Amino acid sequence: MKKSFIIINTFLVVFSLLLIGCQPTSPAPVGKETASLKVIAAESFLADVAQNVAGDRAKVDSLIPIGMDPHAFEPVPQDVAKIVNSSVVIINGKGIEWWLNKILTSSGGDHLVITACEGLANREPREGEKAEGEAEEEPDHDEGDPHYWLDPISMIHYVENIRDGLIKVDPDGKDVYTKNAEIYIEKLKNLDADIRKQVETIPEDKRLIVTNHESFGYFADRYGFKIIGTIVPSVSTGATPSAQQVAKLVDHIRSTGASAIFLETGTNPALAEQISKETGVKVVTDLYTHSITAADGKAPTYIDMMKYNVKIIVDTLK
């Protein structure tokens, strides 16, 4: 299926370059004309963080529309055009943008690609997290769990990588990028302290999390939660659990006393509701994990997204 998509995607790359009538371009000149620096980030939360670092020296756009799961995103020719015409492309990395590799290779140009999570180590599953017989990882995520951004301290590393990349492309903006990064890093440290304070209101034996797929590992490691299980046994939302895996999860929920299943917005709740009927656990359906919201939504920025999610988790478990 994915091999077929890559072939189709290659055709789209070529077709889109012909359609927009352009050849791969070099990065726009920067310096005094800073408005010409075009930056695109794969995910909306990443665009928000990058904009905080870039400040007024660049406009950062998001490639994946707000509300869309990056695991399921399929680029169209217009997306290729955005990449071709950008000076900087920012990705999360670790395989979550598997569909982007072919575009970056085929579209040409001299744009700088910043891998925001570069340098961060993969987490090791804690004892008891993976049930026997769990599905093997999908090929597009063979690099490990990419969801570092749900840990605000890991996000500091993102900010540093973005800062350094922007300085490389726009050396005249070094002071601006450095100062903006310092300010935002301080906000992330305050966010971390606020999360810790809230989590402390939950008794340790109730800090049990069941999620739709393997996305909250880094968050759990940082704040002392235990991942009881996941409905989809993968860091990607594209995998499908077997009946045996669902049955094992039901047994595990019963034996541990976990009280809730947390789902991202846009997730089909059918399996979670089935498990809920068998175990009595509550199903929470409105966490924002892969995308922020529009400006008038509940989580219009990365920091707002984290605050919203933590409040929902804490209020549910304590």
C-alpha cells in the first residue's frame, strides 16, 4: 500500500513542478529583506514553536492542515509547491513524515531541512508496557517513537535545533533568533513546572494511562505516569489491533484498575467504547496531540495544547 503511494507521490512531484511552471529555486536572499525568508513546518504545533523563534524575521506556515493526523496525511501537488518555494523546511523526524522523504529528494532546491528532534534518544519501554504478542512496528516508524514533543523539556531541544537552523540560513538574524529562543525556552520550563504541580495532585497509584496508540511515552516518563496499554499497538495510528490484543488489554485494564482511556481528537472511538463496556472505564475523546487548533479553538498554540491536555488528564484521574 505504502509502496504504491510512494510511486504515485513521485508522479505528483514531477507533475506539480510542471503544473506550477517553476524550477527548484535557491533560498530567497535574507538580511534586511527578512520578509522574503519563507519557512514551512510539517506539523501545526511545530509551526507555532518555530514562529516563536523566528519572530518578525520570517513567516512560518504549516504544511499539514490543522486538525489532521500527520500519520494519515497525503500531500498533493500544492504541498510540493510550498516546499519548493520555501527557504527552510522544518520536520519533526523519526519517520513520522515518511511521505515527505520522496518529495524532498525529488523536488530539488537548496532549502535547508531542519529535523527538530535530531539528537534526542529513543525511549525504552518500561517493564509491563508491551504485552506479549504485540504487533511489530510499521516500516515508516522503524526509527522509534517520534512523539518527543509531548515532553516540554524535549521541546527545548527542538527550539535549539530550529534556532541553529534559522541562524545558518539567516546569519543576520542571529541575535533575534537567540533571544527569541531564550524567551520561549523559559516558557517551556515554566510549563514543565506547572505540569509537575498539577500531576502531584493525582495519587501515584492512579497515574495510569491507556491511550489510542503509543504516543504518550515521553510524557509519561517525564511526569511519572504508567502506560497500562494502547488500543493500537504502534506509534503510528495506521496499525490495527487483533482481537487477541484487545482482549489482553481488557484483562490488563481490569487487573491494574486503570480508570480511563484517552483518545486524540479525530480518533474513531468504537474500540474504546467496546473496551469501556467490558471494563467500566471512562473514555476521554478530546486530547490534542498531533495538531493545535485554530486561533479561536481550545488549543491554538503548542503551550495551550499541553495545558489543555494536562488539565483533562488530571481532572479525569485525580
